Amino acid sequence: MPSRGTLDDASFDLVFREAHTVTSWTPEKVSNELLRRVYDLAKLGPTAANSSPARFLFVVSKEAKEKLKPALSPNNVDKTMAAPVNVVVGYDTQFYEFLPELFPVNPTARSWFEGNAKAIESTAFRNSSLQGAYLMLAARSLGLDCGPMSGFDAGKLEAAFWPGGRIKANFLCNIGYGEDKMQWPRGPRLPFETACQIV
């Protein structure tokens, strides 16, 4: 098989080595067009049976931010309100309705999930988490900074934005342009020998 090539060192720096969780933001806006570009890259990442259960809520207006604010943990309020965009990464608990369109190679795929709450929850949560990570990588590759976090009340958030109960919240990610790329030194990571096995 011919080589597919690789990214250059500058790209690895942008997406991984110099990227860092950001908590302090410049006031520079992020355009709707750029948010579409971020999604159009992120949506290409693989999910189980191409199920694509993630739903992304881009919170940008002052009114929407005020709706989000009561659901945030106190230590997340200031940095979230200051970020140009707050992305709520959620998941559709009826994602399987789209499988005839998204996974046409198997017309029976919908039946794998319909009526099976355990399979729905595990598949939707796992794959929306993957899609949230793809979104972060896409945002970083387009020059944006990210600040993912878990500190929020899912019930309050869902009541404010997804009251029907179909879509559940997974995690939040602030995006924009950070005032500082490294607010504090990067925390240590586990070495290969601790975290990995080759068998």
C-alpha cells in the first residue's frame, strides 16, 4: 500500500504538543462560518455504524449564555462566560432513527438499538465523546483554542436547551482564541510503559 504521508511538525505542535486547555480568552469573535468549518471536519471522524449520535449546541449569544450560566459549577462561570463560544456536546438518544440514511449498507441496523436502552446509552455516550474529541482536534487545526470541562448540572442544562428529553448533555467545551496558550505548565502524562501494552 502506498504511503499516505504524515503531518509536519508544525501541525503536530498546533494540534497536540503546544495545544493546552485554555481558561482565559480574548474578546475576538468566532464566526458562524468558522464553526461550520469546525463541524464539517469533525463529522468525518468514525463512529460505530456511522451512527453519529453527537449533537452540538454552539452557545454564542448573550441570551443563550445567560440560560447556560445557572447550570455551571461556580468555578466554571467566569471562564465560560468570557469564552466566545460554549459548545455543549450532547447525544441524541434516538440517533438510530438516522441509521437508514447513515448506514445504508445494513438496512436492519436500526433494530440493533430500538427498544434497547442499554445499547442506546452506551453507544450514544461513547460515540458522542469521540465526536467531541474530534471537534476539539478540528477546532485546534483551524487555529482555535479549547477548554473542555465537566463541571455543570446536566439536568439544568437539558431543561434550558433540550427540554424534550431526547438529547442529553455529555460535556462542555469552550472555544475561541486564548489570551495565553499555557496558563500553567502542562501536567505530566503517563509514559508508554505505564499506560500501554503491546501483546
